[in-house]
Amino acid sequence: MAKMVKKNYLLAPGPTPVPTDLLLEGARETIHHRTPQFKKIMEEAIEGTKYVFQTTNDLFLLASSGTGAMEMAVVNLVSPGEKVIVVVGGKFGERWQQLCETYGAEVVPIKLEYGDYATPEMIDEKLKEHPDAVAVFTTLSETSTGTVMDIEGFAKVVKAHGKLIVVDAISGLIAQPLKTDEWKLDVVVAGSQKGFMLPPGLGFITFSEDAWKKAEKNSVPSFYFNAFAYKKNPAPYTPAVNLIYQLKKAVEMLKEEGIENVWERHRILADAIREGVKALGLEFFSKRPGNVLTAVKVPESVDGQKLVSLMRDEFGVTIAGGQGSMKGKIFRIAHLGYMSKFDTIVAISALEMALRKLGYKLEYGTGLKAVEEVFEREDV
Amino acid sequence: MAKMVKKNYLLAPGPTPVPTDLLLEGARETIHHRTPQFKKIMEEAIEGTKYVFQTTNDLFLLASSGTGAMEMAVVNLVSPGEKVIVVVGGKFGERWQQLCETYGAEVVPIKLEYGDYATPEMIDEKLKEHPDAVAVFTTLSETSTGTVMDIEGFAKVVKAHGKLIVVDAISGLIAQPLKTDEWKLDVVVAGSQKGFMLPPGLGFITFSEDAWKKAEKNSVPSFYFNAFAYKKNPAPYTPAVNLIYQLKKAVEMLKEEGIENVWERHRILADAIREGVKALGLEFFSKRPGNVLTAVKVPESVDGQKLVSLMRDEFGVTIAGGQGSMKGKIFRIAHLGYMSKFDTIVAISALEMALRKLGYKLEYGTGLKAVEEVFEREDV
């Protein structure tokens, strides 16, 4: 076997590939965070991020992972003993539930089978059953199953009931349309290592006026994630200076492309991956897959964990396996962030070669042909 | 006036200058955090960081600022209603107090005048008065005043009483000797943007066996900062991948230099700055200054805030002003992190020129001469 240079392709739902220009932006000289020079950079980064969230609400940058931003939502909005409705359709819905329970909320879950989705009607019904619920917590893209929820539909129902809607958009934002203000979303959280094309380490959170009103009456103690500290001073503790340089440039890139075009690009890439997967005779795991990632059932003849490690360790192509009870049963290919046509070609080619190596019968090129046909049809 | 290139010199107590090699290390390709490849990098980074802390205790890396690590100490160690003793000698002692009070502890402060320090005898006395206290919270280097505490002395007393000692070593670690295991420190917290020579965004925390025992009985709810989540899996939430690349390299650099040599380098640089400041006829603010930074009283004839902005905006030399009630009354020059002889020369030269511009009478070179004499005496 000839020795071959191995290049890395990151096709997991976060961290996602970081463009070289953004990596280098993070290598710029660290400056002091309490200078007018840095304040200006931070303000511009926040303004650009608001565009990405489609909001004029308050938006804060946290030195934390996305989970930190989720915790900030919970500790500021829910007091012990209060009832909340949580859509639980996978690992990240479960994380909302754990967080809410950790801080003493009474959780009414809308428990879905993994891969399934909730409907606005289900939310409406639950809110009617529980008129004392104060908020609905949900997930734009449930990363563990590849399922996208109808947040716009949920929000209509939730706001008609006069309740708060809190959205984990960590993996969904940027890949999937989300309009914070138009849809009247009270709190939206995200993280840097997904659609933003950045390394991990920054969390994002928005607060609507209704969210602030609720937060004012909140009784859970908090400090690092206390929203009022950030309202008073957007950098109450040392911010992640270099990641904020990178964020400023990333949101400039997204604005230049135009957020609607970014969403459309992700839709086309998702279509391409899914046509490729289907052509190989594989089945989707999610009943409502979105633009972020595609979760695929591992064929019975194939070892799912081996598939992921073979692609990663031999081909340099990192996809994600299943988490928790889905381990070995599904694999997940992301089409998220700094992605273009040929990334999907690489993904499906690596999949074809890995599946064949593991004994799955397929004709080379079958999936790739389907991918190319999507691009021709979409004229991209 | 001829136009002059302006280079930047970061002489504030964090963020500190990041060596180019470390900046570029952060620009390496982001890889997935759940791969064996990244796990190895993270393990090595943690091992190296333990060397810097001089510990074999559990040590965790957090995607947070240092304040996040402080919060982690409080929420895991103190239950509501429990009594804690807090050394409060400046803004960061106050932060311990605020954090402990936020989470329901009864705080017995050892309240010091700004710039003053506590003695082991004062800790002993307080512990005798309050035998029901469970822990002592203190600060290695109180950044707001430039005061270094006798942590070794404190620890002897605290451990003799069988209590926990929790140390904020955020700005002090690496500049100032600290031996976690030898001194029996239960919890030590730090942050990346100080002696580690890294951009901000990583917090560090260590837990001794006694700390774990206490944490097991703790009743404050926590999630993002729950220590047991990290004990089970050092990366329970997406870690700050690129900062961890940088950390791995930074601790290699520190190990190569040798931690005792690093401490000694900081001591010499601190001496040099202080001799320079004294030679200019200025007074120190702190009664027990250390190796981290030197806080200096602004002479009466000079506008302290102007001094800081002139040095920063015209000379490119960033020092820190006073915080809170000390605003305009003191300035602070750090000698922390990636610093060598000529950084102190630049600091004192900029200070001479800025003071003269603002009307303070001095002869050029007076401070610089004193600095050079220190280096000659120390033979470096």
C-alpha cells in the first residue's frame, strides 16, 4: 500500500471546520479587555451577532460552552417550584430537563421517541393542561438525533398563551432559519463551534423584554451566569478576547454572504447528503431532519462504531456516532458551518469506501452520483 | 512631529502578552473533542498544568474566565447557612465574599484596608472565634491592590484547625511561588490570561481529597460548574479546543524553563520595577507587594486616569489604573507572564516620559538607571 497524505475533514455537528482566515484572526495580539480599543471590537462583534440571530434584543457573549448559555437561561428565568414544559426528544432536550430540575423547577416533559419531533398542537395541548407553566424550553436542532423542530410554530402557540419560549439553537442557528424577533423568541442560546465556524469557547444568549420581566422576579441565586451583571456591563468578567476577534470577523463573513443565502446553502448541502445516503440504500434516523446534520441508521451488517473510527482514523474524515443508547446504531454526518459542495462529495465518498470495507454491498459512485444530481438541479 | 510606528506593550495584570508561538498554536486546525486524538492532547495539557500547580490532585479545565472557576469552588464546597471566613483586601476578596453570599453562606470577613494584608495569626484568631466555619477563602495575589498574601502561612493555620483552604491564584500563580500539595491547599483556581501567557477563556481548578469529601455533602445545586460532572468526564461539555492546544504548549514552555526559575524571574522583574518606581520618588500602594504587579500611588500633581490613557493611546504601553474607589488614585504595572528584562525597561521609560508630559518633575533616566542596577546586581 502506497503511503498517502491524510487530510482532515471535520464533518461532525460541532466543532466544525474553522476557515484559515478565522484561525489566524484568533492569533492576533491579545489586547487588554478594559480598553476603548477592545470595547469597540466587542460592540461590533455583538452587533454582527445580533444580525445572525435576527434580533435587536439584548445579546451577551459568554466565556463558556453552549451549556453555560443554557444554564444562564435557566437560572435567570425559572424559580424553584415553578412549572416548565420541556420538549425532550434527545440528549439536548434531556439537558434542558436536567438543568431545569437541577434548579428546582417542576418539569413537564413532552417526551418524544428519539428521532421524533413535537408539533405546535402538542405544545398547545400541554399548555392547556398546565396553564400554570411559566415557560417552554425547546431545541431548534436536536443534535443527537438530527431532528429540527418547528420553532416558529411553537412560538406562535407559546406566545398566544402568554408564556416564555426558550430555544437551544446551539447547533441549529445559521444552518436553519431562525428569526428571533419576528418569531418573538424570548431567549435563544448558541455556541461558537457550530454555524459560526469558530473554535469552541464562546456562548451566546439573547433576552427579550418579557424575559427580562421574568428575570427581575427570579429567585435562583447566580453569579457567573447572572444576566443583570451582563446587562450592566457586557464584560463583567474577563471575556475571551481572541475568540471575540474571531467572532467579529465570522459575523462579517456571514453578513457578506447574507443570512438567507447561508440558510439556503445549508438546505442544499443537506439535500445533497440525504440524496447520497438514500441512494446507498440507507435509512434516516430522524422523522424531521433539517439542514444541520443527517442521522443515519447503521445497516445491520455493519459495526457502527467501527464505521466512525475507520472513517476518522484511516481516512481523516470525522463524522459523529450515536450518543448514549444510540451508540453504534446511528451515525451522524454534519453539513454545518464552513461547508461547500465538495465537502458533501468527500463525505459520501468516504462513506461509500468505509461501508464497502466493512462488508456492506454497494456500487462505488452510487451515492456520489445522487449528490452531483442535486447540485445540477439546484444550479450551484 | 515625525510619525512613529507604535508597538504595543501589554503590562497589565491580565490579559498578558501571548508569545507568537502560542498565538499560532491556537490557529491550528480545530479537531473534534470526542476523538482519541484530542483526548490525548487534553490529558497532556492537564498533566502539564498539574506541574505548574505543583499538585497531583484532580485538576479540571473549564471553558470560562477565572471567575467561573471561583464559582465552581463555592457551589461545590459551601452549603447555604454554612459559615466561611473570607480574607477581603480588595476587589477579588470582595468577589469571594459576593460569591459565597450569593450561594447562601454566612461570610465572616477579615476586612483589610485596601493595600493591606492578613497574617496567619489573624486567620488563626478568626478560626478560634468561629470554630463552626467550614473553610477559609483567600487570594494569592489581590490584583486590585498588588498585595500578595502568605498562603503557605495561612494554610498551616487552616489545616491545623482541620478546615478547608480555597485559594484564588488567578493572577498570582506562576509569578508567585505556590505549592498546592506541599502546602496542602484544598482548592486552587486560576485563569489562562495571566502567568500562563494565553488568551483569556480557560479557567482552572484543583480539588484535594478533603475538598471532595466536603463536595460530596454539598447541597447547592449546580450544573455547568458541578465538580462531579468533570470528575466523571474531564470534558462534560464542549471544551475550548484551541485554547487547550495553546495550554499544552504553554505548560511545556514553563516546564522547560522550570517553575522555580519562572518564580525567580518574576521576583527579579518585580524588584527591577520597584527600584525604578522608587527612584522616581513614587510610593507603593501595597504593604506587601509581590512578583505579579506593582501598584503605585499617583502623585498629587498628576491626573491618574490621564496617565494610564496617555501611556496606552500615545505610547502603546497598556498598564492598569485603579479599580472602584481606587480609580485615579493608583496605577498598576504588571510584570507577569511572558516578560523579560527589557519589558521592565520599556515600562519605566514610558512611565518617565508620561509623568513628565503630565507635569511631574523628574530627570530622565533616573528610574531606568535603578532598573539596570538591579539586573547587574542579579547578574541576569
